[in-house]
Amino acid sequence: MQLPTNLPPKHRRNALVTGIATLAVAGTATLALALPQDTSAAAAAAPAAAAAPAAAAAPATAAAPAPTIAQQLAAAQAQAAGQSDPAKAKADADAKAAADAKAKADADAKAKADADAKAAADARAKADADARAKAQAAARSQQRQALRPAAPSGTPQQIAAQLVPAGQLGCFSNIVFHESSWNVHAVNRSSGAYGLVQALPASKLASAGADWRDSAATQIKWGLNYMNSRYGSPCGAWSFWQAHHWY
């Protein structure tokens, strides 16, 4: 508002006050007129303001970033792991059972192999021991045979020389010569006496050997034993024979 410039100062001051008051009234009226419109605008603005966060939220929700490929892969792996846990557990259990069975089979096989090896070793040891025993027995038998005097051989007179002590051989030969003339199969027809030394009965000769019927050595052994046991020696028997013509 512009005041006239030709007014006295007092009037100018009054006019200024009046103008200010007028402006105040006019502003109040204007404000009063504007309030209903402002209220409607505020009311209209309120839903808009309320809708604004929702609208802002909706785009925000819609605009949420999609999972990355790595996240999708990790999720798939986690899901697969979750699904494969029972299968893995079964596979582990089967593998452990197979390993245990193999270990048991190996242990059984080793135990059997050890037992077989021990049995074979025992059998070899027994066979070796038996072989050694047989060899030792054969060696002892050979030693005994070597120590044993050779079987007398030759004519009855030669056999008598091998069996009868030299100091008694003459007396022994005299009795045999008179009894059988050195005939191994001589038989006394009246008494049945038999052989070189005319054993009576003939079966007495069997005590010196089963071959008494034909063996000069067996008959001489029996006759020498008889003369020693009954007369002390062949010479004692010869002395009796000379006196009695029998013995």
C-alpha cells in the first residue's frame, strides 16, 4: 500500500496505522476464506501421504534383488545334501560293513593259513623224527649184525671147529664120530636117536633151532650144550662114553 506524499506527518502516521489495520483485517478474511480449501487439501493430502509409504513400500518390495546364481547354487547344494544324507549314511554303513567283513575274512584266512602251516610243519617234524628213528634202528641192527659172529658154514667137521672150544674139539669129535659118523640125518633104528649127537628123543634138538632136522650147526650147538650141562665138558662126556659106550 502506497501513502500520499503531501499529507502532514500526523496524518501520514494515522494513515499508516489505518492501512496496517486494513491489511490485517484483509489478511484475516483471506485466511478465513482459505481455511476450508486448505482443510480439503490437507484431507486430500492425508490419504496421499498415507498412500505414499505404501506406494514406496510396494516398489521396494517389488524391487527386492533376486537371488544370485551363487546363492541359488548354494541353496541347491544344501537341498541336495539334505536329500542325500540318508543315502550317504547307508553308503557309509554298507562300506563299513564290507570293510569289517573283509577284515574278518582276511583274519580267518590268515588263521587258517597259520594253522595249515603249523600242521604241515608238525607233519614234517614227525616224518623227520620217524626217518631218524628208522635210520638209527637200521644202524643199530647193522652194528649188531657186524658184532654177531658169522653163521658157521662148511662141512659138519668144519662147523664143529668153529663152535667148539679148541681144547674140547678132539673129545667132541670122537663122540660124534662113534655116534653118527658125522651124518646129520643118522637115525638109530632101535631107539630113534637122531642126528650128529644122537639126541633122544630127536625132538630135543628143536630147542636149538627150528632147522634141527637138516642143520649141522643147530645139532652141534645142542650137543655141546648137552655135554657141558650133563658132564661138564665134551671131554667129560667122552670119558663117560669110553666107559659105557653111550653118554
